[in-house]
Amino acid sequence: MENKENIIVTLTFKFALEIIKYCDDLQENKKFVIANQLLKSGTSIGANIREAQNAESKADFIHKFKISAKEIEETTYWLQLCKFSNNYPDVDNLIEQLSTISKIVNKIIITSKQK
């Protein structure tokens, strides 16, 4: 039996690890409010996608991915605040990763609705 990698699960897990690292940096710089918000939304993306892997129905699967899409939007907001605020570590790599994840998530939602 072939063990095929689930690319969106892998990408969102790696992204969550990067978010944790970034939020640790924010905490060290006493940027607690942004760090907490970003940590919650940024790790929630992958958690919902992981949950969707054991969805009870197609509707449940789509619903979990839609929640992930909302968390992507919220995470984008927090990352853009960091990008355009003074004295925040660089977020360009995180924004780029999130853009890729967003495209895949939206494609999965659209494809799932069509089937």
C-alpha cells in the first residue's frame, strides 16, 4: 500500500510551526496581544484541516475547510498588521506561505462542492 502525502495537511502543519516560532519572537519583544491572536488563528488553520480528514460527511468536510479559510483571512490580517507596524520581525515569508495555503484551500472547497 502506498503512503501518499496529504500536501495541505503537511503545509499547514509546517506553517503552524513557523507561526509558533514567530509568536515566540513577538512574546520576547513584549508584543503579547498580537502574538496571542496570531498564534490562535495561525495554528487553527491546520487544526481544522486535520479535523476535516475525518469528516462525517462531505458537507462536514467542506464546512471544516470553510472554517480554515476564515482563519486564513484572520491570520492574513494579523500578519499584515505586523508587516506595516514598526518594530515587528519580518513576515514576508509567512505571508507567502499563507498565500499558497489559501489557494489550495479555496481550490479544495470549490472542487468538493462540484463533486
